[in-house]
Amino acid sequence: MKTMKTKLSFLLSLVLLVSCNPKNTGRQNDATGDTTYTNPLLAEGGSDASAIYHNGKYYYTHETESYIMLWETTDITNLVHAKSKKVWIPKDPMNSRHLWDPEIRLINGKWYIYFAADDGNTDNHQLYVIENDSPDPMEGEFQLRGPIVTNSGWNWGIHPATFEHKGNLYLLWSGWPSRRINTETQCIYIARMKDPWTLDSERVLISKPEYEWERQWVNPDGSRTAYPIYVNEAPQFFHSKDNKTLIVYYAASGCWSPFYCTGMLTADADSDLLNPASWKKSEVPVFQQEPKERVYGPGSFSFVPSPDSTEVYLLYHARSLPNSVTGEPESRNTRLQKIGWDADGMPDLGKPLPVGVPLPKPSGTPIKK
């Protein structure tokens, strides 16, 4: 199944594969003209990317392991030339290592970046959030609002993602039902929030690894983690075109493997989101590897609009190698592709596209003069 990203670093003495760290290598986006782009968007880095579009600009971030980096651009396909800035460097040893899956959000006029961090031992991963009240997140200063306590046992958590619905703020994340002993199981939880850094309800489990495609942890070449790791992680909120159906996409199976894929949970927009029975799980993955196109392990979603709001794009990471190779960079990188809608108004994600293919830039993207 899926492990917690770079978490494999602490297993290196026991594991036959490289940890899923965010320092990835790959082709730099090589646009063929002012109106097209190619994947991947960056030559290095790009695992667990997140982006938001606000006032004509995209604000983008991805894992950088020991600090939070933010990019600003009017062209999401041209990140290599985007303005970038280290917006937060941890000072407390308790949250100074393994900063995973940063997500930027604008809530009540303030900027927040959610992430997970630990003290060097990935078994101690917890959720954190930083806040900036500047109108421009590239200005001002992000301050730590503190850890987000997800349960009374101060249990492990990664991949925080927030969304607002019917006047309520919710938090999604991946956590353990109980502390790991010989087997690790990552589940998707939801809770209502009192404010952007405090939960206002108990955590509610809405998905656990149960299908075979959610429980893959051994690579085709036989390399594996030291113990079974079954994964549901990287939850991301979305919705149907008419907003009547709410969607949580999540990643399943080991991120070090080609089996890393995307599952889907759905709920009626008028249902009680804190009732596990409100959520229905797809029995099959909705986005997965395309070996013929040399695309492996696609997942960890973020959705952004085109500049003119006529299109929706899926930001995700994938690799061009079947699995991580011991001693080599892990090679996940950021990719972008347009999505559509099916006859029922549900998102049509299509299939992950191969690298190097010219694609039309998002509608309304400024053309360089």
C-alpha cells in the first residue's frame, strides 16, 4: 500500500528501495511555443504539489523537506521562471524535519499553509499550519499557528487538506487508527474545524485500505518496505459540476511503487459529512499508471482553474520509472493536464499523459510579448 511519502527514509537500513523524498529529477518543462507546454513542469522537485489561483496569479508549493517554498506566477505551466521565496523555515526541532505535502489556502482573508512535519522520526509526524495576514502571500511573514491536535492520543498524521462547505471549514488528512507496531495502516479522516488551526469535532474515519489496489507495498522487482504498509493518503476535496456531489480523491498503495493510484469517495452535498455512511467509495481506482506511456504512480491531486475560469486543470505528480531505485533520486515530478466532465456532471480525469507531448496552455494564460 501506500506509505507516508518520505517516511521511507528512516527505513533505509531495512528497505530495498529509496525513500519517497521530494528531491525529484526529471525533464524541465520545454514549451514549444507561447501557447503550448510539456510535462513535467519542473526539472527537479514537484512531489505533492499544491496551487491556488487568486487575483490573476497562481501560488504554488511542493515538498522541499526542510522548509516551505512558495512560487508566484501568472502562467502555471512556466514554473521554471516563476518568482519563488522561502516563506517559512522551522526553528523548533519538533517540526524541523520531513515537511511533507504543503497546501496553500486563503481563508477569511488570510493565507494559510498546511503541512506535516516531525523531529526526524517519521513515526512522530503531526499536522501543522502557518498563517500570513498580508494580502500578498509573497510579502509579510508566515507565523506558526501551532500543531493541529487530531485526537486525544496525539496520533500520527500527514497530508492535511482543508475545504469549506455550507459555512463550515473541514480538515481532511491521512492518519493511523493506532500507533504502528508491525504493520502500518493509513486511513482518511475528516473533522470539522472551529478555526483554521483547531478541530471542532472528533476525527471521523471515512476510508481505510481494503481493496487489493489500495494494499500494494511490494514492487514488481521484489523490493519492499521492512513491514507491510497499507495506504490511503493525500486526500483532496473536489465536487461535481453542479456541486450536488462532493468528492474526496485520495492516493492508495505505496508511493515508491508503480501501483500508487487514486481512489474516490463521494457524498451528497446535503448529507452529514461527519457520518461515515455518507461517503461511498469507488470499487476501482479512478486514475492510475499507464505503462505504455511510461507513466507510473500518478497521484496527490490539486485542482486549479485556467486564468479565464473556463477550464479546470489537474495538478499531480508521477514518475517515468516503474519504482524507486536504491541509491538514485526518486524522480517524481509535477504534471498538469486539463480535465473534462462526463454526462452526469462528474469530473472526467482522463488518463495520465506522457511527458514531452505539447499541450495547449490553460485558456487565458498571458502570452509573452
